[in-house]
Amino acid sequence: MTETSDKQPAPGAGTGPSQRDNLLEELRSDIKRLTTLSNRGLWAMSLFALVSMMAWRDFPLLPLPDSVTAALGAPPSPSMISLVLLLYTFSAIILSLSRMMAGIEHKSSFCHVGYLTGFFLFYHFAKALHDNYWAVFGAGITILSVESYRIWSYCREALVRKNEQLEFAKKHGRLPPEEQ
């Protein structure tokens, strides 16, 4: 190995085996993390499907709407809930598309499942779930499909980069130079 006068590796000299192994292990763990993350949107859609089935059956595990409204007060009107659902749907889709265009990693689509569950519950307690079930379900499928595609697309691009870096690191023992 080439050394400078102060016993330090010269610039451009190969990295040691432990640095190379650490680099390869780090790249492999990034690839594993991205592979796991790419399925996150599908898990959120599965959870939403489960919540939707419970809503379809009028939330059999929850107390009756009359007892809840007696304790908490009257829920918002169905038209107000629908207006907020419409606003939320467009906002969520625009936010997801802007994250996709910016290439932001943002991992969570489970928060959308929580918000959509809230809409199911508001309609349930307003005794308007049967009339508005398909609106929430359609909004949920749309939002979660866009989110799932965004997460999968981000992970796919990152996996291609990480696999290229891994192949380069196996051959040269270092990361490839950054492209400008």
C-alpha cells in the first residue's frame, strides 16, 4: 500500500478489508431496509381493507352511536363530514404527488388509514355510514394507491442505485464517485 510521510494511506490507495466489509454490509442493510419499506403501502392498504370490512358491518365492536353521542355530543352533519372528506382527499393526493416529484422518502401511509378510519367513525356516529360508505372507501383506495405507488417507486429507484453501488464496491472496495 502506498503511504505518505506521516504513515497515512495515500489518497486513491485501496481501502482496508475491514472498511470494505463495513461498506458492503452497510449497503446490504440499506437494500434490505428499502425492500421492506417498498411493501409498506400494501400493508397500509390491507389495514384499510380490514377497517372497511368493520365499517361495512357497522363496527360491531363499538358502542351504539346513540350512547356515544349522549356522552360526547352531536357529531358534525353528514354534509360537513363530506366536505372535509373531499378536502382531505385532494390534499392527500396533491401532497403524495408532490413528495413523489421531489423524491422524498416519507415512509408512512398508515396515517392515512387513521384519518380514513376517522371519517368512517364520524359517519357511523352521525348515522350516515350506509349512505357514505363508498365515498370513504373510494377516497381511501385512491389515496392509498397513490401513496403505495409513491413508496414503491421511491424504493425501486433507490434499490437500483444501491445495487449499482454494491456491485462497484465489490469490485473496487469503495463507493463510485458522485455524479454531478
